[in-house]
Amino acid sequence: MSDPPAPGLDRRAFAAAALGAALALPQRAAALDAAPAEPTGGPKSGPIAILLYPGMTALDVVGPQNLLAGLGPIQLVAARAGPVASDTGLAITATHDFESCARDLDVLLVPGGDGTPVQMNDAPTLAFLADRAARAAWVTSVCTGSLILGAAGLLRGYRATAHWCVREAVLPLLGAVPVDGRVVFDRNRVTAAGVSAGLDFALALAARLRGEAYAKTAQLVAEYAPQPPFQAGSPAAAGPETTAAAAVILAELTAGARRVASER
């Protein structure tokens, strides 16, 4: 059993070390053999780039970043380095701009958020994504981030998911095949449904990259054992009244994304 972190030890470094130690468990070989093998290759340790943009949803970024932090260096990338405000005002600092971001990535991740329609029409962002995706091992998104991937031409002919408010209405306009799924893998494209699905996405991807034992340990370190107080996480579970209220809140995002997609 590992000793607890010494005072002042970086928590992220300790978590990464603890997760790495999990790979020495006897079941490591079986876990790696059982993990799906696309794309082929051994454990990944290359750069992970997460796109930041004004109006992103912070949890789309922070949830996956927390669970993937032990897998390799993470670059938070925006058009310009520095603080980037989320759709609720919380700022996240971009460590790299488009030019300084690593050219060859293991994972390229695009979050969703209220700023999605603007990014779907932003030429520098779309050019950056198209360039890095051409060489990335995995091209991924959370929530409406899949619409930004789609606007960059990266989901044409791929099965994909997104937040329920845009999945059926917008993804087909971008050439994607909409799937009602929490996390959808199609070749090296991985898309997750709305916001909280980013946690499920990160664990599923971690299992592909480093094996099931690693992903399970990451889940336990995070104590990710969801027990929501209400069964209202999907339109079917929430019912028509709650769904209608949520749709009003999401109406501007839905309409904006549909408009941009239909004009592409």
C-alpha cells in the first residue's frame, strides 16, 4: 500500500504516481489484453491537447483533465495563451496558443458550451483542429464540442453523439451519424454526450490508452460513484415538463448551432 503524500507534495503528481503504480498489479496484463485495441499501439504518453475558447463549459474541460492528467502532458490551448472565460464566468488559463501547441498529439479534445456556434464559424480554430486531427491518435469531444469537430469536417461519416439538445438536430447537418449514447467510439473518434458525460468519456478513453486497471484506479481516486438525487439526466427520464423547461434555457445555443451548421 502506498504511503500518503508528504506535506507539500503536488497532489496531481501523487495521483499520477499512484495510478502508475496500479499498472504493476498482477491483473495488468489481463486488463491490457481485454482493452479494445483501436488504434493499435502500446500505452500512450504523448501530449493531450484540450481546446479552450470563450463560452466553453468549464466541466467539459476540468472533468476530463482531472482524470487524464496522469496519462501524459496536457496542453490547454486557445487562440491566445492566458485566461479564457467559460460560459458561467469561471476562467481557465490557456498554457499554449495554436502555434505553440504540439503538432503530434495522442489526444485532441474539444469541449462544448454556449460559445459553440461562434467556434463553429471561426476559421483559425477550425484550421487548427483540422491540422492537429490529421495526425492525432484520438480526436475527441464532450457535449456540443462534437459540433465544432463536425464544422471542421472531422465527423463526416462517423457515428457521434452530443448534448441531447443538438444531437439529432445538428449533427446530421455536419455529415455525422447521430447516436443516442453516453460515449460513442467510431474508429479514432470519441464523442461524449452532455457535460457530465465527460467523466465517463475520460475513463473509457483511459482504459483504451492504459488499460482497465488504470482506469478503475483513476475512478476510485476521484471517488466517482454517481448517485444523483433525481432521475432527470435525459429527456426520457426527466419527462416532458422538465424537458420543456430545459429546452428554453438551451434554445439560443440550439438555434445558433443549427443556423451555423445549415450554412456550412
